[in-house]
Amino acid sequence: MKTVNVQWIILQSIFLIVFNVMFFAIGGFDRNASVWISYGFIHFAYFVLLLTPLLIRGGKKWTELGFPIYAMSTNYFVAEFFAGVLFILIAPNGYMAALLIQLFLAGLYGVALMSIMIANEYTSAAVEERQGQISYIKDASAKLKILLETVGDKETKKKVEKAYDAIYSSPVKSHPNLAQMENSILRSIKELEQAVSMGGGNEHIISLASSLLAAVNERNLRLKSEEA
């Protein structure tokens, strides 16, 4: 086990050790139901806080999405700790008040947590969609840029360069209805790559580049109509 992991386990155990030592040293085991209920809820809130990372999607790009979940778990633990300690100190004979109040705090946390997680799912889906849209432009532009360095004929190179400029300047934003068209554009680029690598002739390469340029322009016009 790595030293860092051991250190984290020790750090996370400090609260449990200190709290339990004080709890049993001061009051012993002979406690009423309201105290034991509070004791259990405090531990539950702390373990929820420790398990919060499991609720957050992995990767550095999800740090911002995870912050509200961490904040909510922290706030719940702090609120539950103070409420639980208050009931432990007062130690009322009836257990109903302790149970209902701490159930309310747990329920409030659960509702808030689920709301944040649902919102995060929508946000992460939008992030993934935008990354896919950006990758379409990047991949297509990168492939055509490599072709520009390969093509030697000036007229042919101009045609390929026009197609490159059209894709490079295309809007990053896309639309689900354009997925088939964008896949067709990527296939056209692959055909153009094969034609260049196999020496398919300048006229054939120019024809493919012209068709690609027309397809890119049509895609961009369709995008405008979809957004309207």
C-alpha cells in the first residue's frame, strides 16, 4: 500500500477515533435511545462524506461538477454533527425528536444530492457532446493539413486548401440531424487521403476536393437552418 494512501486513511480515521474516545470516556455505554440514534447519524454523515468521491465522475475535467457534491456532503456532515452532539449533550428521554430531526436532515441532503447529480448528468452530457463536436473539426482539419503538405501540384493544392479552410472555419457547434452528413464528410476526407497516397491523378483529387468543399458548405448551411 502506498504511503500516501496510508496517510489518508490515518487522517480520515482521526475524527472517528477522537469522537469515539470522547463519547465513551465521558458517558460510557449506558445511554438512552436518543443518544444512540444521534451517535449513529453522526457516523452515517461522516461515512457519506468519505464516500463522496465515488459519486463524482472521474477525471480532472469533472472537478467543477464535483465541487457542489463535496460542498453538500460537507454541509450535511457539519449540520448533522452539531444536531447530533446537541442531542447527545441534552440526552432527552424520548427518542422521537432526535430521530425525526436527523431523518429530516438526511432526507434533505438526499434530495439536494440527487438534484445536483441529475444536473451534473445534463451538464456532463453537454460537455461530452461539445467535445465530440470539437473533435469533428479538429480531426477533419488535421487530416487535410497533412494532405496539404503532401500534394505537390499547385492547382490541386489550392483546391485541397479551400476545403481545409472551409472545415477549419466551420462552426464547432453541431446538431444531431447533421451526424450523418458529418460522417459522410469524414469518409470523403478518407477517400481524398487514399487518392493522394496512391497517386490517383490531379484531376481525380481536384474532383474529390471540390465535392468535399461542397459537402462542408452544405453542412454549414444546414447547421444555420437547424439553429433558426
